[in-house]
Amino acid sequence: MRQRHALIIGGGIAGAMTAMSLHRAGISSSVHEAYPSGADDAGAFLVLFRNGLEALRTVDAHRAVLDVSFPAERVEMLAHTGDSVGVRPVAGGTGTTGALGPRTLRRATLHRALHDEAIRRSVTIEHGKRLVSADTAPDGRVTARFADGSCAEGDLLIGADGLHSVTRTLIDPGAPAPRHTGQITVCGYTPEVPPEAAPPPGTYRMIQGRRAFLGCTAAPDGEVWWFANTPGGERDREELATGTPAESARWRDHVVSLFSEDASPAAEIVRGSRGIVATNAYDMARTPVWHRASMVVLGDAAHAAAPNAAQGASMAIEDSVVLAKCLRDLPGVSEAFTRFESLRRNRVEAVVERSARLNDRVVPRPAETRPRARRDDDSGSDWLLDYRIDWGAPVGDDAGARA
Ligand SMILES: Cc1cc2nc3c(=O)[nH]c(=O)nc-3n(C[C@H](O)[C@H](O)[C@H](O)COP(=O)(O)OP(=O)(O)OC[C@H]3O[C@@H](n4cnc5c(N)ncnc54)[C@H](O)[C@@H]3O)c2cc1C
């Protein structure tokens, strides 16, 4: 029997991870990425929790990520007054022997680690290939057409093309667009923070300001990495730009101003920073149609959580492994896609909902500036963090079963 070939659109987290998972499942693929290299907000950083790391482990890709990331063990909450309102172990920490605890790394570093690992496994990644359309022949073969005039053929097409997915609208022209959450996430890196303001090693310091929320942690070299959830409507690309020193300073000063009336160290942490990135925060509560004929979406293309729960990348990684298992174990592409959706939809939509709830809390409404001793972001996380994919177990017929 001829080996199936998958066209993967998008070389982000889901794209590289799907290619590796398919490779493990014995299915060939090629990755087609729009940008000449990486993603445009690759300067930001992210956290991978235990569930995402364990999903990486199912295809033996976790070491590549562990090698280039650093751990966190605890979370400290600070009020806008600067008073500590509690320190606790980070959710999904390394309490159990052999467990993978949360890891922080730059998005660009994660991309590079996954790309290098995929290439090491003989995956082809083509850059400068922006999908514009796709046709499915009566026999199910797909032709993807790219903006540079080239095309590629495969037996199936997997849209890992992120939040503003073209594949999603090719599958369902009526698919809803992402919703702006009313926040702009700004992040940056501060090489020298006064010791009294810097978070202790291994700690995420979360500061609930009166007008915005700041989270920060210290990298092993002492540089403080921070993100701020700031209130604001959707901005266009020019407004979000931070490429020139003036643009970068404008966003930095804006964030400093949001914390300037607080007595917390937030403004001090942001003041000396560099490498600023500003991003619209979106989510997508429900994409009604995930697949049609030989095309499917996964990762942010199918479901996008607001950044607050820090789970979007882990969901994309889990999706990739589960889809590869379905394609490995079920005879038809359409059957595999249906099974994939039944295994994943409830979980990812619950994560989107959880993030949306947090979103309402991290940027306080005017009357809501008192610190909360306990946040619901870490309570009741077992269903989220304890999710495991058993690579060796075949995907069964029972809809709704665990992957
Ligand atoms: C500010 C912020 C902070 C976040 N923090 C965290 C965090 O701490 N932890 C976490 O788990 N998640 C976090 N997330 C969410 C996480 O970044 C996403 O869920 C994750 O990147 C989704 O991966 P993906 O591969 O599906 O999409 P993406 O990473 O967006 O990759 C999509 C890829 O497709 C390419 N592409 C797009 N269109 C086309 C096209 N037409 N043709 C070809 N290629 C195309 C893009 O260039 C890109 O490389 C955060 C998100 C934001 C915005």
C-alpha cells in the first residue's frame, strides 16, 4: 500500500509537533510555513505545563525542550501595595518523582528546538509558503496552493496555521473569527532589576495592580522576564510594532504608567526592559467545523484560549499527538478526523472557557482592586495537568474515551 503523505500548513508549535508525531506513526509529511523563518511575535516567552511536556514525551521530543528552558517551583502573589498575599507551589510542579514541572522559554527558542528535532527526524520544512487555497479531488487527494504561485499535493491537509487560519475558512467559509478579549499582552526582558524588586529564583511573581496585571520570573542568568495583561481594544500591526527603539519605548512607558500609582515593584521591573513585544489577546470559544473531506484544523486554528491560562501551546502539542494516533489506527482519513474531534473537542473548549474566566479577573474592573488570596487558575487543575496520551494504546471505537 502506498504511504500516505500529509501537507501540514504552518510551521509553528502544532506544525512541527504534528510532523514529528506523524513520523512516529509512520506517516510522511511536509511542513509549509508562511514566514521566511519563525513567527512574527517570536520574541515573546511562554510556559509549558506538565500536560504539554508529557505530550512531548510521548514522541520523545521533551528533552529538546527541557534542554533550552528553565523551571519554576512556586508562585508568589503581590497586591498593588507590594504586600505579599501568599506563596504556594506552582500548579503541576515536580512533586512526583520523574514528573515534568512547568518550564519557561522564549517562543523563538521553542520553535527552533521543535524545528531542529523535526529536521533531525527527516521532516521537510519549507519556508515562504503561505497557503491561499486548496482543492480536494474526488479521490480525496488535496492540492495546496501558495501565495508564491507554487503548489503541493498530498493525501490530507492539516491546518496548523494558527489563530487567523486560512485552512479554517477553507473548511468552513462561515467559521467564526477570533474574538478580541479586550486586553493587550505586553512582555519584555529586564537585565538589571534591583534585588528588592526582582522575583526570587524559581518563582513566578504575580502582581495584581490597580490597572493591569504583571507576571514575572528570573531566568538563570538573572534577567527578569515579564508579561503584563493590560486593558485595551484591538490594535493593528503598526500600533503593536516594537521594532524601533521609539516604538519599544512607547509600549514600555505605557506599561510603566499603568503601574506607576501602585506601590508594588511592577513599574520598577518594567522600566529598564528591552525586547518588548505587544500582542492582541484573542480567544475562540467554538469552531463548529474542524474538518471537511481531507482537511482538518488543530491547535490555535481550531480553538484558541486567551493567554491567561498559559495552555494554548500545550493544547496544540496534545492535539498533534492525538491526531497522529487517530491517523495511525483508523483506516480512513475522515474516520480519523471524526475520532480526533471527539477525543479533543470537550477538553480544549473547557480550557478556552477557563482562560476566558481568568481573563475577566486579571485586568481588574474599577471596583475590583483588592487582592485575592487564592486564584481559581490553579485550583482544580488535575483534569488539565494530569492528561496523558498513551502512545502504545490503539485508538478505540468508544467516542469520548481518553486518548
Ligand atoms: C501573549 C501570549 C502569551 C501566550 N503564552 C502562552 C503560554 O505561556 N503557554 C502556552 O501554552 N500558550 C501560550 N500562548 C498560546 C500559544 O502561543 C498558542 O496557543 C500556540 O502558539 C498555538 O500554536 P499553533 O502552532 O497552533 O499556532 P502558532 O504558534 O500561531 O503557529 C501557526 C504557524 O502558522 C503559520 N501560518 C499562518 N498562516 C499561514 C498560512 N496561510 N500558510 C502557511 N503558514 C501559515 C504562522 O506563521 C505560524 O508559524 C500565548 C499566546 C499569546 C498571544
